[in-house]
Amino acid sequence: MVTPTTWKFDWQAGVWPFRARNGRPFWLLWLVTLLALAGCNEPTIQPLRFNEAPWQAGEVSTYRITDLNDNYAGTARFDILARPEGGWTIRREISAQGVQEIVTVDVGDKGLRPARTLMVRVGDDGQEEVETIYASGQVDLRLTTKQDVTTYQRVNVPSDVRDVRTLPLLARTLPLEEGYATRLNSFLPVSATLDRVTLEVLKRETVQVPAGTFDTWLVEIQGSGRKTRLWIGVEPPHLLVKFVDGHSQGTFELTQFEAGKPGQQEP
């Protein structure tokens, strides 16, 4: 145990010049200890690696959405379909607070990288669309406003970027376990926002939702001051049981699940 011998504050130095028996300033030892403790809280980042997709084509998951005050806000549905040329189409439909938003994302079979996305958002005041074409190191955006004005934009992105709206489902394919953490690049076409996010397993937790009670991994995705929390089933097919969206702060709870069948393709 280190015992300080001097307790006089040095106003010029602006530090407590504690002296331990070994002659080292006590404040320096204290600072080193704090840095070591902070390092203990940092997750060990593992290389990004995806397992084989745990789903079958035609899988459907439906969710109930509640707001920050736990009030009913709407519904969501995720569909996964096989593409004829290989890979998957992930379709997300949200109906909440008078707005319907449909997002389809085509991803490759290896690495689940996006090829094309289309968002259509319909409300009482009109419809808007954002189409995104992913190429190596860039994305081309076509934006059509509610006033039917179309603009085009090109954005440079890392070649390994993923569409942020697919991250909750893509997390199902990661090798989740106690202490697991990784990082990846994500892109949100609506705002042309590129982000570097950390995905970390916080703990194992039993969670109850309308569809039942599940043994899950509690996973946190953190980036740009936002945190999305996912509860992903420990057992295959690693269902997305619940998640709290970091953008809308809505809570999505699984109400029904329909397993897919091999060979069912996108219509």
C-alpha cells in the first residue's frame, strides 16, 4: 500500500505533490491507476466476420412499436427474401404515427454488403423516395421530394460499408458471445451520413415480449452519440426479439415470427 507523506498543495504546479515512500509523486500513481481502470472498460475489438445467414427465404418478423412514454406508436414488419442472382432482399415496413415507410435493401450472400436500397415514405403531405446504388468506394443517391423534385448526389464511402437500417438483422449473423465486440462502417442514405460504429455484447438476458420469453444477448450499437440496443436470441435462428432504435428512440417488440423456406425468392 502506498502511503503519502506530504499533503501541502502546490499552487504553482496546480497538483497535489504527494510523495510516496518510493519517491514517486502520488498524483502520478493515481493518474496511472485511473487510466488502467479506464482501459479495463474498453471492449476487445475483434475482426468483423459474418457467419452463414441463420434465416431462410420467406422469413417474416412483426413487431409492436412503443414510444419513449411506452405508448403504442405503430407496427413494423421485416421480410427476408432470396434474390434470383444470389444474396438476399431485406424489406422493412414501418407504419407509425400516420407515416408508412418501406425500405428494401439488396445485400450480397458473402459479407452481406449492400448493392441497392430504396426507401419510400408516405404521409398525409405526400411521398418521398431515396434510391441508393452502392459501388466500390462510393454510393449514388437519387432523392425525390414530396414536391416531386429529383436531385442526385454521389458520396465516397469505405468499400466495406453497410446500410445502417439493416444492422439489427445483420447482427444476427455475427458470432455473438460474452465479451464480443467489433466495429464496422455504416451509411444512412436519407441523410447521406457515414458513421463508424461499435457493436458490443453487454450481457446475456432473458426478455419477455408479446411473442414469448427468450434467452438473448443484449447487444449495443454505438456511434455518433446514439445507442441502439438489440436483444438477439442465443439459439438459432437468433431472432431479433427486441430493439430500441437509437434514432427514433422507439421500442420494437416481437409479436409474431414465421420461419422461411429454402428456395423462396423475391417476387
